[in-house]
Amino acid sequence: MSTDETKRRNSGFTIIELVVVMAILGLLTAIVAPSGGMSDKRKLDTLQVELQDAVDFAQSLAYHKGEPHGVKFHMVKRWFAVVNSKGTPVEDPLTKGPYIVYLDHPGQPGDIELIAAAFNGRPTAAFNEKGVLAHSGEVRIRGGDSVRRLTMTSATAKLLEAPIAP
């Protein structure tokens, strides 16, 4: 084999190299793309599901441990947490860290916020030792330009979308 023939063989990319590069680019696109094009409705849906998960977990802890638990909302610092009767965040069963959801976390949809949370004038949805919501209340959330009002009663302990009064 001549030297020219060897240079020509080694000068290009193999199909395997091209496939690997395309796979890497595809993975990077899949990671970056979902956060950019999310609609306001989808942002609100995502946040509502996270809120309901926290409420369900707090209610379950209250019932099964026989101790008050709740979901505490902090509008200024932009987080909500499942807390015990002392107001201390409980352990998240998945992460094994405190059950606090930060709205500024990179995993959250962009441009979302807690506008208000009021349960008998307090920013905590509290469950008694039997898992019953102590006071009905509401949470208002914003995703982009859309606002959603979620109400919760002791009858269901579900965050249900309600119309916003003019």
C-alpha cells in the first residue's frame, strides 16, 4: 500500500464516529429543548401537580404518624415545603433531603411563581393528626402571563382550579 493510499484512508471520519457525534448532539438537544418552549398552561399544570403531590404527602404523613403536618408556602423566597408540626421540612422519600421545592431550581419550568397562599390567614395548609385539612384555603400561582387560583377544602384536600373573581 502506498503512502498516498494510507493518507486518503485516514483523512475522513468513519460512520461510527459520525453516529456517535449525532447521538451526543441529540442528547444535548433533548436536555435543553423542553425548558425553552413550555406554554404557560403547561407550566401551571406542572406546578399544580407538584403542589398536589406535596399536599398528598403531608396529609399521608399526618394520618399515618398521627401528628400534624402541612405544606408551608413562602412567596418571597419562592419555595414550598412539606413540614412537621414544628414547621421543619420533613425528609423527601426520593432525595432523602428536605422536602422543599424551590421554584428557582434549574429543574423547574422558567417564569413560575407563587402569588399567594392563605389558609385561615396563614401560608400553611395544615393537616391534623387524623389527616384532615384544618382550614380551607387557596393558592394562587403564575406561569408566564397566566394566573391560576387553586382552592382546597377539608372535604377533598385537593387543589382544584377555581375562577378568578374580577
